[in-house]
Amino acid sequence: MSRGHQEHPARPMGHHDDHDHGHGHGDHAAHGTMKDYVTGFVLAVILTAIPFWLVMNKSISSSATMGIVLLALAAVQIVVHIKYFLHMNGKSEGGWNMLAMIFTIVIVVITLAGSLWVMYHLNHNMMPTMSPENMPTETVPQSMQGMQGMQHSAPQSK
């Protein structure tokens, strides 16, 4: 072995020329074909155009239904991107990629659901005096009523 070239400590001696990182350089099936990329692109464009059309034409009158439909189409588009552009499936990297994706989805769902739950209950359990119906109509706060120039009465003549 030359002085300028060192063996990798995790590789057996004599295998320093082997740079096959788990896939061959000629293995293009794992990276996707041109047909896969075109299919993914067409699906992504369609899944972008449909929500745009739905929102611009106000095709769904209920905002809650519109939100659910848009979220469903967004979820389908995420799956299209994962399959056609990221090439993730149950077999890639021995299944670890899919396991990491599932873990990420679970964490995001827990975070979003918890945030929505907290915001709903903060609004629902808000003090009754703080609701907009019970707010005073005066523009000057009660604590400032006695201050010079803060009365609602007509100006006094001098």
C-alpha cells in the first residue's frame, strides 16, 4: 500500500477499489425512467390544476368541504411526489425510508391535531366577558375615564 493511500478501517484489506455503494451505476430502474418522471409530472400538474380550478370558480360553497377536498388532493399529490420523484417504496433502503416517513407523518398529525385541539378549546373556554358581544362600545378604556381630555361629554366652554 502506498503512503498516500489509506485503507478505510471498516473495509477488509484489498477492497479499496470497490465503490459499488449498494447499486450499480448502470442500475437506472431504481432511479426511475423517463416514463415515470413524465407520468409523475402530468399527475402533479393535474393535481395542481384541479384545486386551483375549484377555488377560482368557487365550485364548492361550503368552506369546510372545500378545505377537506383541498387537503385530500394535497395528500394525493404528496403520494405522487413520493412515488414518482423520491422513488420511495417499502423496499428502498431496506424499508427504513418508509419507516422514517411513517414516523414523520405520525409526528406531524399529532402536532397538527394537538394544535387545533388547543386552539379550539382556548376559544371555547374563553372568559364570557372577553367575547366580542360583551365588549364595551366606548373607545376610551374605563381606567382612563378620569384623565384630562378623555371624557365623552361635550367640550366645556371657557
